[in-house]
Amino acid sequence: MGNLKQRWGITSNFQMVVIFVVFAINGTISAEISKFLMGFLGITKANTAGYIFYPLLIILVLPLYPFLLMGVGYLFRQSKFFFPFAKKMLRGIGLGFIFGQKKTP
């Protein structure tokens, strides 16, 4: 745990717990919103093969997750940690242009 705290620049165990809670809440919320959106579009596990349903679910979760991470992190007063983390994720999936940062070769 000490190495992770040092790597992330975290000063207390309480902050570490809060960060883990934010990751857990965010993962659940992003998956549920993605499932809702797929149901809204008429794509359900009942009418779609699993090898199609789950990749579509992942494709929906990927861009949604970093945005929700910033929001949930803000609610838990951890913006300083989660905003750069989410921006890095967005750059990694090719959506870094949203923050006006150029992708370096």
C-alpha cells in the first residue's frame, strides 16, 4: 500500500479508502448507465448474443467512465487526484481533444 500511496501522491490511508470507494461507485454507475442506454436502444441480453452484447457494453462504458470519474471524484472532494487521472484515460482512448490538448507523436 505504501508504494501505491507514494505513486499516487496520497498522504493518508483515509484518502486511499475514499479513492477506492470512488472507483467502486464510478464503475457501478457507468455500467448501469451503459446497460440502460443499451436497453433504450433495444439491445438486451435476451435479444442479442453475448459476443455482441458485451463488446457493445464495453464500447459504451469506455468514454463514459472518465467523465463520471471526474464527477464522482468531485463529489468526494478528490478532484485533484481524479481530474488528471481521467484526462489521461481520455487521451489513451483518443478523446484527449476534448480538453484542447494535442496528442504528441
